Amino acid sequence: MNRIKGNGKEIYEVLAKNLEINDNDFAPVVAMSKNNNPFSILVSIILSQNTTDKNAIKAFNNLYEKTGLDPEKIVDLGVDNVSEIIRTAGLPKQKSHSIIELAKFVKEKGEKYLLEKDPLQLKNELMRIPGIGEKTSDVFLSFTRNYPVFPVDTHIRRIALRWGLSDKNSYKSISQALIEFFGPDLSNKAHKLLITFGRIYCKAKNPRCKECFLKEICPSAQI
């Protein structure tokens, strides 16, 4: 398997030099700017599933305006009402059910629990909530707890495979390969850089290889 030339730190530095991260393009960052509580951030991550951050942010703002992201208010609204509020994020019934179950969890445990519970134990508990999987949990741990995990979305999966960092397409193998490549200290920032890189250059269709600043070292560059 051909692999991108250079180590993780070197690639990170090139990415950081050539890309500008717009934090407003990331739903969890927008949530953090609103009230920076862990429940709100988790809700924003659920809303971003299978849609663009732009749609997720719009739905998040709607829900924030209606409820202040108060878990009790969200539970009282019920699935149908929450679905209407977050409809712009897509999959409204599924996501509203997940958000309400998360709200019940937070009502029982308290929001501090999301910040103080052992990260891996918390991840296991969160993944028992319908609609919260490994990626959603990892994004939360990365953004909120600065825990060294590497969430894998469609952009990151595509880049890791094109760079030859993993020969397996599973979430765990790609996430572990990226942690090993960039190292735990860079994982959070590298995560956002790779998403930005995937959106601008390493697209699923018609990647901009000829304009890419990594074209000379990328094993999949179409030049």
C-alpha cells in the first residue's frame, strides 16, 4: 500500500500553513459560543449527523431559540414538536428521539457528569443512547474534553484511504491509524484541518489534485 510521504507532524504543519479553519463551519464550535455547556454541544453533534454543518447550525439555533437548550423543556416538548424545530437538519424524527433520550440522561445524571466522568466510561454510556454512536461520542470527547480520539467523518475517511494510512475501511482502524500518524497532541486540530482539506481540495468527486499543495507527496494525486 502506497503511503503519503512524510510523518504526521510534517503533514500537519503543511496543512496548518496552507489552510484557514473557520470555526463557524463546525456545529460544536458554534454551540460552544452560545453557552458552552456539554449538553448543547452534544445536541449540535447529533444534529450534524448525515447533513452539512450549515444545516445543523441552523437547526441548533432554532432549538436554542425555542428552548434555551434546557433538557427539561426539550423532554416536555416531545418528539413531534422537537422534530418540527430541527427539521432543517434532516432525519428529524430520528434526531429528535436521540436528543430527547440524551436530555433524559442529562436530567438524571446532571451536566457535570458529561465533564467529569471517565472519558471512556462516558463514551460507553453515551453509545447506549439511540442515535449516538462512536463518531458522535468521539467528536464530543475531542471538542469538549480535549481527549485524544480521532473522529472519522466522510471527508476524513476518504483522505486517510487516499493517503494510504489504513488498508481497512472500518471506523476503528482509520481512527487508530490517524491517532498514530498525527499523535494524540495534534489530534484535535488535525481533525478540523482534515475536514477543511476535504471540503476544499480532497473532494469525493473531482478532487482538486492539480491545485493541491500535497500533490507531490500524495500517493493518490491525479496529476
